Amino acid sequence: MARRRLAVVGIDHFHATGWVESIEQFRDEIEIVALYDRTPEVGRTLAPIDHDPRLSPALNPAYRALPFYSDLDRLLGEQEIDLALVTLPNVEAPPAIERLAAAGVHLLVDKPGARTAAEARRAFGAARAAGVKVAVGLTKRYAPAWREARQAVEHGRIGRLIGAEAVLVSSSVRVRNPTNYLFDREVSGGGVLHWLGIHDLDALTWLTGQRVVEVQAMAATAGGEAVGIEDVISLALRFAGGAVATVHYAYALPHPGSDGYVALRGSGGSLKLSPGAWGRESWLERVGPGTIADPVVAQRTTYTNRDAPGYGTAALSVIDDLLAAIDDDRDPLATGEDIVRALELIDAAYRSARTGERVRPATAGVDDDRP
């Protein structure tokens, strides 16, 4: 079978080099044939101005032999493209997604790919209308610990959901470079919740199978850097079933890296997912009717992640899922609509932080019960 032809749409992105190296692991199925970035200089250096320190600082010099474009229409006019990796600043990604979808190009989009839910809804709606497949970088959905936890919740192992927590503290704005466009609100749309919190906001609704019907948030720029985004934010969420969750995110560590966890607390058991490429899973389950005197069974599972070039094993799973989705004419596990739903929660959180009010997200629906 002929290899699918892929264009890299966006080099100046925190994750671009990692995604490209992951795509390189599919040499029998994908051929990278063209590069695009809005900045011609980046085409010469093949290097994002800022990059994840875990990833390569630049693309392989061999890519200089490929056609480079700073005009996306020209790329599409001159190249026959089946796939595109979209690693663009959030302000640029939505129109590029629409243009690529109109050309019939299937898409791999790094999250969040938009500044607001409205932008994402329009872009990914255009992709849906065009009939192209879109896989997005909500990588936790592809990790074994998270997938098995979701199955356990679906099978009733934790019982009725009572509460949940999602906590993550990551490297500070200074460590990440205050001039990084991630910290420019006009370009990126938001701060730590927008860039990192989207993973866990998506995971909470995906794991529980419940919509969030109410959000209250408090945010600050407290780290001392003159940036236009929040570097710390705390949220309270109410789920449709009545449970309440706490979400806390901060750029606060004095070194690269992150620390945190996600937990679900239910009437029949307590589940905690800890950091790591694939995660660690801890269970506490009651035995008997659930009184103080009843015994408790504890279980801990560590999931081993094999080494993988580029953005890691999860990225390989996303790419493999996109290729299978195209062949099988189905949706990938994480779609553009999932990004829209997560951004609706983020929009609600930012509105709440500005106004001090509780906010019902667009996904809440008017018929949800509110205790």
C-alpha cells in the first residue's frame, strides 16, 4: 500500500519536534513531504524558538531537502497531501484546520488547537463536515492505566461518584521562559489551565462519563513574571450526578518536570492515578456494607512505559489510532469535539475567575439536576 503523504504544519511549537520524531516511526505508512511555518527563518533553522526540554531542539537537518512553505494555500496547491500534523500557535491553528479540512486532509492536531471553544467548534466542525478524520493530542486517553480505570468505572467498581481531584504543579514560567508565546494571552488564549489543565478536564469527564454542570474558579498571576496569563488556578466542578471535584494547576516548580495526580472517590472504592508516561493506579475498595469496621482492600499497579523516540509511546498510539480510523472509517479515540468540550469548561473557568460567579458551561444542558 502506498504511503500516506504528510505535511508538517507548524515548526515553531513546543511539541513539534517530538511529534515529527514520533511520525518518523511510521516510515512504512507515512512519508513527510513538506513543511510549513509562518516564519521563514524557522524554515531555515528547523527549530522552534522554545521547545519541551524532553524533546529534540530541532528537526533532523535532512528535512532541509523538503519543500518549505510560509503560505499554506501554496503548499496545498503544489503538494498532494493526505495527512497534516498541525502544531501551530492557538491563534493560527483554527483557520489552518479549516483550510486543510476543505482540501480533504486528515489531521493530527496537538492540543488545544484553539483559544476558545467557539474557535475550536468552528474549526473542528468544518473538519467533521468535510468528512476528514481528526485525532488530537489528549494523550491520557491512550495510556493503559487511564483506559483500564475508565473500564473499571463503567463497570461500577467505585460505585456512585462522590468527589474527584486533579492536581498538577509544573515548571515555573521563568523555567519555561517568560517570552514563550505560551504566555501571550492573545496568541494562546490562556495559561496553565489552557495548556496543561485541558488534559485532566477532559480526563475527568471521560473517566466518569458525566458532564460538568457548574464551574467556580479563582486564578492569579502570582509567580512574579510579567505575563498576561494565569500561572495558578483552582476550580470547583459539579458533575451532573451531583459529585464535586477540585482542580488545581500551577506553574510553580523551580525545575523542569511536573508532580500531581487525578483521583476519583466513590461509594464503593477510591481510585488514584499518579504521574508518569503511562501512570500508576491505586485502588482502595471496601468489603461489606461500608461501615468503619469493614475491612478495606488496597491494590497498586504500576504500568511500565517502553522507551519510544519523540513525543513518547502515547504519541505513537495516537498516530496509530488515526491511521486505523481512516482505514476503518471511524472516529479516533480523542477527537476535535473532545477538545471543544474541554475548552467549554476552560471558558467557563476563566469567566468565573473574572466575575467571581458560578458558571454553567455550554455543555451543561438545561435539564441537568442541580442539588
